[in-house]
Amino acid sequence: MAAADGHDPVHLFVERMALTFAEVGFPRMAARVLFTVMSADDPLTAAEIGERLGVSAAAVSGAVRYLTQFGMLIREPVPRSRRDRYRMPENPWYEGTITKTAIYKTFIDVAEGGLVALNGPQTPAGERVAEMRDFFIFVQEEIDSLGERWRVRRAQTGHLRPGESAAPPSG
């Protein structure tokens, strides 16, 4: 399949979503790759992604690296080949946002260290750091709650696969 022309509805979807994501700071090529893979029925190689986008496979490589790092794409080897195929994980929006929250714990821990260095929240600087810490504690708690509510909603809207549970992952 050659690169889609500007009138192909799937191509228009990919480009519109990529532009929308880019407007909020998501790397544009990564967004184009993400929505190209999302709009495919089967996993795609970097060459196939590049062909659909009208770019080289090399242009795709940085984007797939970025997306796999955040759990938005999964890389799978092609049997008897040196190539890989890329697909979206099950429930990628959850995987890309809800489960990648270790950064908040890091922010909280660093802020705690900052409070020690600033002799607590009694100074204006210490109060700002304490508020930052408290904000990230709040965000972490809300994301945990949001994840639980999403699992329930996902089950209610029929997005669970056969055998999949709406219960939170154990661990």
C-alpha cells in the first residue's frame, strides 16, 4: 500500500489525531505512528508504517522507540526475520497513563528531600515545596482511583476481551 492520499478517510483520521496530540506537546511523528498502528487491523513493521505515512522506516524508528518506552506500542519479532512488528497493547490508554505513575512517587520523594534541606514548610520556599509534594500525593491518589473507575467503565462499555477481568491487576 502506498502512502495514503489526503482524501483517504483513514489517512485524514491519522493526521487529524496526530495534529491534535501535537498541539498538546506530543511528538508529531510519534502521534502519526501511534494512530497509523491504531488504525491497522494487524501489527505493522516499521517499513509498513513508513509506507502508510509516506516516510522512511528510519523516520519511524525514533517514534516507535518513544512509543514503546511509554507502553503505547508493543514490539514483536517477525518469525524467521530480523524485522519487528508493532501493535498497540490491550487497553493502551490505561497502560500509557494510569500504570506509568512511578514518576509521581519520585516527585514526592524528591520534594520530601527538599523539605529536609529547607528545614520544613515554615519558610515561603518550604511551603511551596510542601504544596508541590501534597499536589503530587493528591494526583497519585486520584490516578489510582481513576484507574479503578476506568476498569469498571471499560467492563460496562464492553471493551473487555473474553476472559479479561475488570478487577485491578494484582501486584
